Amino acid sequence: MTTTLADAGTRRGDRAGAGDGSPAPAGPPRRRRGPNGTQWAAVGFAAPLLTYLAVFYAYPLLRNLDLSTHDYTIRAFVTGDAEFVGLDNYVDVVSSPLFGTALANTAIFTLGSIAVQFTLGLALAVFFRSSFRLSGLLRALFLVPWLLPLIVSASTWSWMLNSENGIVNSVLGAFGVGQVNWLTSPDTALLSVTIANIWLGIPFNLVILYSGLQNIPDEVYEASSLDGAGPWRQFWSITFPLLRPVSAITLLLGLIYTLKVVDVIWIMTTGGPGDATTTLAVWSYSEAFGTGRPDFSPAAAVGNVLILIALVCGLLHIQLQRRQEA
Amino acid sequence: MISSTRKPALAAAAGLLSIGLLAGCSGGSTDGGGEAASGTYTWWDPYPQHESGSDWANRVEACGTEAGVEIQRTAYDTTALTNQALLAAQEGSSPDVILLDNPAVSTLAEAGILSTVDELGLDVSEVDENLLAAGQLEGDTFGIPIGANTLALYYNTAVLEAAGVDPASVTDWASLTAALEAIDASGARGITFAGIGTEEGSFQFLPWFWGAGADLDELDSPEAVAALTLWKDWVDRGLAPNTVINNSQNTTWEEFLTGDFGFVENGTWQVNSAAEAGFETGYVEIPAESGGVAPAPTGGEFIVAPVQDDDARYDVTREIVECMTTPEGFVETANTFAYYVPPTEEGQEALVEERPDLETWVSAVREAKGRTSDDLGTDYPVVSEALWTAVQRALSGIASPQEALEAAQDQVESELG
């Protein structure tokens, strides 16, 4: 629950932004009617959207705040008379010994995933820019990770990385490398789930960056090649700078998607061994649903911390964009 | 460009989200509350593998027909069921009957959403005390076990023979470890079990924990450390595979079915699968540290009746519950669920008469112990989480068994105050 809420929360800004723009042209001002009538019409046109936003975005977000500022025991959850505790849940979360670990794991998992996903996605996008035989087919194959249900891909990864019978270890064994406990050693577990997540994220980066590349006019490349620029120079002087706006949004969306990843980690390690792969999102999920006793209040508090992190990153993005446009 | 690629993705995500929310809402509200037509009674159970038209579904339906009503059955995943029950109670739309995993009973009872057997007028005097304990909280009983299962050690006869190990010689930890060493020396793998970081991990560790004489009130006792050291020692020496750290009970069973393993710790529910394995299998009860049988935790579901606004519904609910808990009913359940041991002596005798080979399991269930018993109740989930975390930390080498269990005890004390 909390993760979907976090999800809704982080995207709300985007939706509201899009919403502000669309109803305005829908109700062109008619002079004959009074300003009142026009306003009513405007409200009428906006009503479905506003209702939708209120029911599916504002309410869950408020409910999440409500959960996190009250002490919802199981009994209180049913009767609805939870005690108001202010920021106690947040204090508990932040002062928990798990907080530092979870924050560090989240940072490593998120930044590691995004950096590699973006680099490989961009490299593949540039590679596919020049059409060649079967390039369409190959590009489609790269989308497979995106099409597979997560439970399938995550389970497959955990089989491949199995310490005793996994294909990865048997290949490494053929080259004389000893058994690596990918998912069961605290040293490699985080790396393993990050690798799986990178594989899952490449198609997203590839698709968006590839479509961004289509927007760079061929003439620029032609002109630069007449001036004697090699492929390396072309990339750094044309592709990369012209792709900057697309790159920024890809990185931002990637960040938001990766921050809230629960499924991949949960299926592969359930946040373990110990707490070696517990990120903030996994922590929130396990508080709410991972044990026999649902603790919705701390789970909501952790979820809100995640929303806050995503929000700060979103604001940074907008700030950067403004400065670029100015 | 940017916004046109973004919008569909966001819209799709928003669409999916709203579908999910709508599904969640309708799931809760259609299962009518007290005012619903009195001819329909709602029933939730954690057996999605038994679809409508299966033996189990027909049986549930038959109990409804006998009581003169129609039963509307919905199956959920085990963990989802507890949350669904909580949400439904919050909405005031609880089902009439729920089959609930036994450690969850005290959680829901604590929330005040279950009626007691006295309120329903049910007789539980025949039910085995050790099994009923999981459904008791502060002197009240909140449900009836419909069957029980527990853990034992299955073995691969061929592997043991090749290693020269007689299963009857496994009577305590020392003789078990010696057997594992002999199996390892013969080239096969010793034992596999599930140490995953969920309730299953604690469930599998408890027979060793209790078998050492440890108590869930004190996770860092020397006995507890001895139990965890036994597991850690097996993993470190390769007598158990490293994969046990992430293994669920199903995964361990699959490992055992490869035929490479001497022993596997698993439950009653695998009896059928063991009979169909490509090799001959047998089972022994899990030994305690210094001999005798270790108390294994009981598994299995309770039949419970959530509190309804409309008292008049309880009469029919009682009839439905009674239909499921007659001795014949228990045996039928036992057969439907691959040897779920009946919770009453009469039922157990009837089952053993039908299937004499299940006697070991019946005696194991009689020795077994509820996880939430010892008045742990709703504290159990907290203790259990600390315990499986300690098991994971020790096996993966993050901490020594002693350190891991001390940290676990600290965690329990800080959370329960």
C-alpha cells in the first residue's frame, strides 16, 4: 500500500502540472455570458479531472500522512481511533539503527542502477541510431526485460545467481573462479540486486534516449563531418549537449522508478541477508506487509521520507531546467 | 518530444494505479456486511490453488447447503489474507468465516475483530491443547484448528545407504552431524533447510531452537546460541549448502528432489510429493540436542468467525463451522490437503486407521508447539522477525551467532518495551 502511495505522491506534481494546462483551452471565454457562467463552465470542465486527482492522488497522500502521524496499532487500525503522536514515528524511523543502512543501500542501489542504465542505454541508443539490417529486430529484443512480468525476471535472476547451482557460478567455475555467494553474502547481495535492476532498466533508457536522438537533425552531423569531426567528437559536441533535456528527464524518471523498487529486491533476497539489501522502499514494505504484524504507521513514515527525497530531486530538476531555459 | 513520451507513460501508470485501487475497493465492499441477503454467507481461505469446482470448493459449498445457505468463497494468498481481513473489518464488511494461518489468529483477535468460540456456542473440549493454544488470547479461544502440520526430516534412502548411515541412528544433534559428515564424505550433500528472511525462516529454525531448550522470551540464551551455532557450523563446513540463507521451504524441497541431498527439513504437506519422488524416501522426527524429539512448531489454519453487526448470522455460521470440524470432516480435510493431521484424538485415530503410514506425523503433531503459545500472542511476530534476522546475519557471516542473537534480543526489547 505504502509503495503505491509513495508512487502516487511523487507523480502528483507532474499530473497537476499537466492538468493546469489542459482545462484552460477546453473552455474558451464567451463574452456574451457573464463571467460567472464562464467560471462555472470552467469548473465543470475541470471537475472530472479534479475529482480524479482528489480521489486517487490527494486522498492517498493525506491518508499516508495521517497513518504516519498517528500510532496505528492493529486494533486502532480497525476502530480508527489511533492516538495522534505528531512526528514520533519519523523520529523513531530516523533514529533506528536500520535507517543509516537503508539510506546507504538506497543511495548505492539507486545511483549505481541509474548511472549504468543510463550509460548503457545511451550507448545502445547511439548504436541503433544508424539503421542497419535487423536493427529493428535487435532493438525490439532489447525491450524484452520490460515486457516480462517482474516476478518472472526477478526469479530468473535469483536462479542464475544461485550459489550452488546457478549458471553464473558454473560459468565462472569453468574459468577457475571459486563459488561466489551472490545473493547470500552481505558483500555481494546489494551488487547482485543492482545488476538485476540495471538489466531491467536499460530498455526504458534506450527507448527514451533513442526517441530523443531522432530529434537531432541529420544536417548537424553532416556539417560536422564535413568539418572533419570524428564519431567521438560528434558524440561529445553534438549528441550529448543536444540530448541534455531528454537526458535530464530520463535520469529524473529513472531516479523515481528506482527509489521505489521493492519487487526485484523482495523476490531475490527479501532485503537480506540480514539487512544487506534493505532499501528504504523495502523497509517500508516489510514493516507493512513483510511480517505477521502489520505496522502501518512506521511504514507510512518511511514511505513519506521516500516521497520527500523524490520531491527534492524533482524540484532540483525543475530548477535546473529553468536555469537552462533562461 | 519529451512531454509526448512522458504523458502516455504517466497516464498508463496512473491508469494501472487506479485499476488496482478500484479492484481493492470492490473486493472489500461486495462481500456484504450484516444487511446482505441472509441466504449468502461469505468465506475466505488461503487456498487459491483449489479453484471453484475442486474437491475443496465443493466441500465448502456442501457445508453451506447443509446449513441451508449459499457460501460465497474467496481465496487469498496467506499473507494477503491477514491484511484483507483487517481492511474488511475497518470497512465493517468482514466475511462470515475465515480460514486463517494460526500465528495470525492472535493478531486479529487482538484487533478485536474475531468472535470467541463461546459467543458462537462452539465446543472445543475435544481439540488438542497444544494445537488450540495458538488460537487463545488472555483466556479466550478465537477459533478451531481445522488441521495441523509440522516439520520433520525427510531422507533419501539411497543416499543414506551409500554413506552407510542408518536413519534410526539419528537420535540427537551429535549423531545427526555425524550422519551428515558421513554423507558428505560419500560425495552427496548433507542436509538442506530454509533460512529465508520471512516467517518460514523462523518456522524452520524453531525445532532446533526449542530442541536446545531455548525459550522465545530470551533469544540470546546459551541454548539459543547453541542452536544457531549448529546451523552455522553446517553451512560453514559445507554440510548444508550456502543457498539455505535464501531458501524458502519450497526451494529446499526442490533441492531435495534433485536426489543430491541426504536430509531435508520439511513438512507434512510434502508427503504426497515424497511418495512420487524418483527415489525412495523416509522421515524421522527432528531430534533435540541431547536426544529425544524436539518440539516442532505447529502449522495449519484455524477456522474463525469475524464479529458481525447482525448477531442473527452467528447461528448459521456455527452450523458451517461445525460441519467442517466433525471427526469425519477433519479426516476429509486431511485427505483433501495432503495429510493435514486432525486436531482431535478421535480424528487422528480415524486418520491413522485409514493411513497407518502417517503415524509418525500424527505423533509429531502431538509433540508440536504453537508459535504464539507461551502467552506470546501478538508479540510473536516481533520476536519472529528478530529471530529470522539473527539467523540470516549469522549464516551469512555478518555477525557471530552470539552477536546476532544479542542484537535480536535488544531489538525485541526496544520494540516491545
